[in-house]
Amino acid sequence: MNAPVKTVKPSIPGTAALKKRISNLEKIIGRYSQSEKILQARVRLFQFAMTHSLDELLEETLNEVEQLTESTISFYHFVNPDQKTLTLQNWSSRTKMDFCRAQGKGAHYEISKAGVWVDCVYQRKPVIHNDYASLPHKKGLPPGHARVIRELVVPVLRDDKIMAILGVGNKPTDYNDEDVRIVSLFADLVWDAAERKRSNEALETRERELLAIYDLSPVAMILMDHERQVRRVNRTAADYSDRQLTDMTGLRGGEALRCLHAMDDPRGCGFGPSCKTCRIRATVEETYKTGQAFYQVDVPFQVLKNGKITEKNLLISTQRIEIQEARRVLVCVDDITERRQAEKALENSMREMKCLVDISRLAEQTGLSIEEFILGAVCLLPSAWQNPDHCGARIRFHAKVFKSPGYIETRWKETADIKINGRKCGDISVCCPNNTMAAVPDPAIRDKKELITTLAEFMGHIIQHRQSEIQLREQELLLRAIADNFPNAYLSIIEKDMSIGFTSGREYKKRGLDPEFHAGRTLKEVFKNQTDTVKSHYLETFQGKETEFELTIRDRHFLIKAVPLYDEHGEVQRLLSVMENITERKRAEEKLKTSLREKDLLLRELYHRTKNNMQVISSMLRLRAQWAGEPKISGTFKEIENKIMSMALVHEKLYESKDLSHLNLKDYIESLISLIKRGYREQMHAVTIQTRMKDVHMQIDIAVPLGLVINELITNSVKHAFPESRPGIIRVRLRLNSQKMLVLEISDNGTGLPNGFDMKRDVHLGMKTIFDLIEIQLDGRISFFNRNGLHCRLILGKELYQPRL
């Protein structure tokens, strides 16, 4: 049976319990409302992230977090991979606008130097500082930073590493666990969004880079499908085929690349007779079917563009790729036509260079005559051409002709002149036989004018050089013969370190020594204790001065002459020393000096005896004049005595002189005047003789007749110029004029010559003798004229008083 139903009356809670229930309900409603706000914020952020950048997303997230936590400032930091530094990624909009003027986005910090907000890094969990001012370890705020009252900082951890930090601050009330939950939620949210955003941006960047590489690649890239139709091309491919990018899509490969045979069949590329042997087509189909990649397949290719056929060289690479489950073949086409042409040109250049090198090596071979060299060179010349087997060469040099094997004169010929010192001495010709022209696609002679001209110049230089070498060898042999046979001497080259280099000379042969006996030795090894003397002279020579000195080694005498040897810059690098053996010369000089001393004594004795004999004659004449009694006869004897004494005076002066062949005319005239004064003592008591003379040396055969003339002129003035013992002056002047001719002037202030007096016609024998001596014997000039008395001037040629051998 059923139990009776018991009616229970609901109990009515008290006032306190009701308030508690209402409070709990409000909290539940508040949490629900907060969760709804969080959800709405997350939705907004997801939508915002789709159309905005990472920086904008971070700033918007911080704005949402500030509203949800009632904060006024917020920031987001990225922690760098080293876990030691961090980068300020962004502030919230309100923080940047109203509160903080400190350094913003991009600022770097070392975690160890940051403020108390990095406690979350060290503790690796969220940190709340509700009383920021009381924190003992705070470091202060940078200039322009917002004032901090309280803060909440949350780290973002991934794989036990802190990736980022989100912080909020200055909530009106204390931060609590709900705030931690909200900030942590959005910190993780924004990090995940940032990661996706950065990945997408990196992917987009990578895609743009790959597209740029694809479009800007210097290699033509063509994406083809299973029917070999073009699906996509890059700009290089379009430029290669001279088409627009869109025009190439849908064409088959050969048509897109303008293959010459692409339209041999109306169905297009792949159906013509040539397509069966097309390596490009076969390579693409093989890659498509089997997936095998091919790299740089060398393919000759003929292109028809603007009605012109062009030969190309292509490198084809293929790779199969899958795009959205569709199979494609990527074909890379590298046009290497210019490279092959350059390689061909390089090959030609190498061939030409090798020919020049081979000719140079041939020229370096010693012992070859010029004819042998030309014969060898003419056989090498065809190797410089592209088809040497079909070429022949000929060289004409002066009257001789040299030909390579197989040379035939044809119209396919290039010729250039061989010149030496600007003058033609021959020519070079290279020919290709007519019967080979059809078989040779690139005739060997075509476009080779520059090459054959270069070869002609090169041959001219080599032949000139060979001729110079031959002449130089001949000169070297001649110089070596001269050096080896240099009489009575050692020839040496002295180096800067005072060692002896090259040596030669006949003295080595005379002593039975090898010419290399002194080569490489030092001065001390050769000259022993006289090294310092030799070295001092050599040092002067190295300064650019030629030196000469004598040296005695044991019983031999040497004369050493050293001259500097200059390089092309004018600097002394070596010196040439000629060490001449003068022993025999020294002995001969000693004998000659002895003989000269003996002759000098004999000559002095002869002069002395001649003077004595003349003095004896003069004394006899003086005695005879005293016995004559008649004044006229006495005067005659006196004149003769004076003339003899003037001649004796010459021998006396020579006897007293160091030079037995010359005397000083000035000294002689002064001594002659003294003799005249003694001879005419009575007439000279009122007469003064003044002299002004230069030193002039005179030979004896000139001095004797000139002394007679001077004696005659002065005695005439003494006897006739001053009658009745009147006083007077006689002047004697001796000098050399500007033509180096001797000028002797004897004048007085006496009565002079009567009017109309002719010296050559009216004078006595003594004056006639003067004219004869001066004009005939001495080949001079004499003149007389009145000038306050009688003035006489004598001029003698310069060869009469200059020394002669």
C-alpha cells in the first residue's frame, strides 16, 4: 500500500541567509557576465587578427585586457631565445597616448637590469604587486614612464621557456586571482595568435621570395602538364620567346619556345617528323612518366623568330612536381648560346696563344740561325687557325721563301707584312685550299686579319731580337777578347759589397792564372794590408767620381783606375777597375829621370860655360875699348859688349832656372835693365826707368833676339833721347793682349823723332837690325810714333812664347 503523503511546509529563510544567497547569485551572474565579456573579447580579437598586422593585434589585445581588468596601463614583451634579454613589443593605445612617454616599441632590455615586474621571470609564474611603492627591490622608473601604483605581470611559458610577458597596472583596486586568470588567458591567446601570425607572415614572405626567384630567374622556367601544354612561365621564358606571359599559356613547349619544326605538322608540336628525335620532348615525357629528374641536358636548338633561323645551345633540366594532386613537369631552359660562343672564342684564343708561345719557345732555342727559326715558325703558324689541317703558311724574308707542308696558293688567303724598324723585310701568308672549303663550315681564314697582323708583328720583333742577339754575341765575344787581351792589366767588376765579380786581362795569362782566380773574393783577400787604401778610392768611385791611384805590391807597381757603372736610373751599381802593371814603366821612368838629371847637369854646365865665355869676350872688348882712345871706336866696342852681355844674360837666367828650356821674360828684362844702367852709369844719373810687366815665359830661341832688340831700344833712348844730360823717364811695359799675343812697349819722354823721319830708311845699322829681328826672325810687328817722346810697340804671335814640345 502506498505510504501517506506528507506535506512539508517550505521553510522561509532568515534575512541573513537570504542576503547571502543573493550575494552568491550576484557573483554567479557577475562571473557569467565576465565570462561573456571575455568570450566576446576573444571573438573580436580573432576577427581583428584576420585583417590586421601583428603589432595592431598586440595593441588591440592590450586594450581589451585593460577594459576587462579595469587597468589604465599595459604592455607586452617578447623574451628573446637567449632567455637573458627581452624586447618591448607594444603598449596599449591608452598607455601610449595618456600615460607613458618612455621609449616604446622595439626597446631592448637585459632581464637582469629590468624592474620588479620581471619577478615573474625568476618565479616563472604570475606576480602581483598591489603596493608597488613599498617594494624594497624596485629600481625606479625611466624618464617619461607612467606612475605605477600596482601591477600584475603574467609570463607565457612554452616547453619550459618563457616566450613573452603581459603586464597591466594601476587598477583602482587590488588585483586578484580573477585578474590573473583573465590576463593569463589573453597572454596565451595573443601569443598563439602572434605565433600563427608570424608563421603566416613568414610563409607569405617565403612565397613572395619564391615567386620573385621564379619570375626573376635568369633561367627560363616552364610548368607543363601531361599533354606538354604550358601552364605557367616566368618572365625569362617570355623574354626568350618574345611573347607575353599570357600568350604562352596553353601552347605546347615547342610552339612556346618558337621551335623551327614546331609546325611541321598541322597538329603542332610533337607530331612532326623531327619531333620523334627531339631530345627536349623525350626528356619531358620521361620525367612525367617515371619521375626521373634530368639536369643540364645539352641540346642544340633551332629557333624561328621574325622569319630568321637562329642556332641555339640550350641546357634543359626537368623535375616532376605534384600540385593539388595534379602532376606537372617543371622545365628549366638555360640559353648557353653566348657561353658556347665565348667558349669557342676562348678556344680560338687559346689556340692562337699556344701558337705564339710555341714560336716564342722556338725563338729561345740557342744555336738556331734566323733561317732555321723562320722554317720552324712557318710550320707552327697553321696551328693558330680553327682548322689547322686545312691551312698552309708561307713566310718570305728578304729573298728567301719558307713554306709549311701542304701550302697551296688560293684565293682564301690573308697576308701581312713583316717589318723591322718600320721597314718591310718580308710577309706572312696563310691559305686554305679550294677543295676543302665545302667541307669546312667555318673557313680557317675568315675574320683572321687581326691575328695574322699580330703574328707578322710578333715575327718581326722576334727576328729583330734574334739579329740583335747575334750582334750582341759578336760584341760580347769582341769585348771578351779585348778584356782577355788587355795588355799588362787586370780588369775587374767591383760589386757594392766590395767583392770582385767578373775578372779578365792578359796579366792572368802572363802569371799562368785562371781569369776567375779573383772572382768572388773580397778586397781584403786580394790586397791584404793595403785594403783600406783601395777601399777608400773605390768608395769615392761609388759616389760617382772617377779615381786613379798607384799601388805597390811587393816588387811590382800598379796603376789602378776605377770608373762608376750606372744603371738605367742613373745610380751607381758597380764599378770597373783596371789594375795596370806599370813596373816596367816605373823602371823606365827611373832610368829616364836619371838620364834627365845627367842631361840637366850637362846643359847647365853648357849654359854656365857659354855665359863665362861671353863674359870673357865682353871683358876683352871692354879692355880694347879702353885702349882705342877714340870715343867713336870706344862706343862701338861698348855697344858690342852690351849685346854680348844681353845674350850671356839669357844663358845665366837659364842656368839659374829650374826649367832649362824657358825663362821668365819679366825677370830677364829687369836684369837686362840693370846691366844697361851699369854700362851707361854717366848717362843714367838723370834718367829713370819705370817698368810694369807681367810674368811671361819665353823659349831661348825667342829670348836671345828679343833681348838684343830690348837692349838696342833702351840704349838708344839713353844715348839720344835726353841731350845735355837732361832728366827723363824710360817706360817698359810687358803684357798679353785679349788674343793672348805678347805686347812689349818701350817709350820715353825725350826729344822724340824729327818731323818727316822714316825709321826704316833713315836709321843706322842697329835699328835696321831691330826691324829684321822682329819682322823676319820673330814674325812680329814693330811700330814707332811720337807721343810726348818716342813710343815703340812690339807685338809677337802667341805661338812664340807658349811652350811647345
